[in-house]
Amino acid sequence: MDLSLCWLEDAQFDGSSFRNARLGCGRNVSYRGAHLDHTDFRHVEISGCDFTGAKGFDTAMLYGAVYDPANPPIGLPAGVLAQCKAEAEPPPTDPRKPTNPREPSEFKESPLHCHATIHAIPIED
């Protein structure tokens, strides 16, 4: 699943399986109890996201994920949080550096806005 061009702010993915998925930016997303094996969060905003009870951090890719220090993610193991970057403001306009978009208009490409419900997706333990 590739949601890398989606703005996921306030989405609720409690208990979902994102095995091998690429996720997009979004503040205050709930991943409570989600399965995150091999999920790609690299250079994604995770400000205020809730990872309480999530599984699969040993293979999830969060290196370079960014968050506002005034609104940090919760539920991440300390070692995983250490891979992320606390950024109060977006960095200079160097295209090689990740940005912490405050709004979808700050994306390099236009994000997809959608409302969706995903039901009964089987997950493997």
C-alpha cells in the first residue's frame, strides 16, 4: 500500500496492518495497536501521532521522520524516537533534507485528500 502522497492528519488506523506500506505525512494520526512491520515512515511528519501498543518497530523505517517538539509522537520506543528529528520549523529549502510540512500546500507534490474506511483486513502475526 502506498499512501505516501496522502495527507493523513487526524486519521485513525487503530489495529490496522501496514506491513510493507509507505505512509504519508499527517499530524495526530492514531496507529494504536497497528502492525507496522517494514512500514516506511522515512521523512514523514509524525507530530502528535499515537503509536501506543503498535507492533513491528524492529523493522519499521522511521529514520528521518520529523515531528514538532511541542507536539511529539507518543508510544514510540526511545530507540525509535531517537531516529526521528524534532523540527520546530521546516528546514531551509534544500530539496535533499526532509521537511516538516505544516500544511499540505508545503508538499513538493500535491497530496491526495480523501475520506476512506478500511474494513476487515486480515493481519498476520
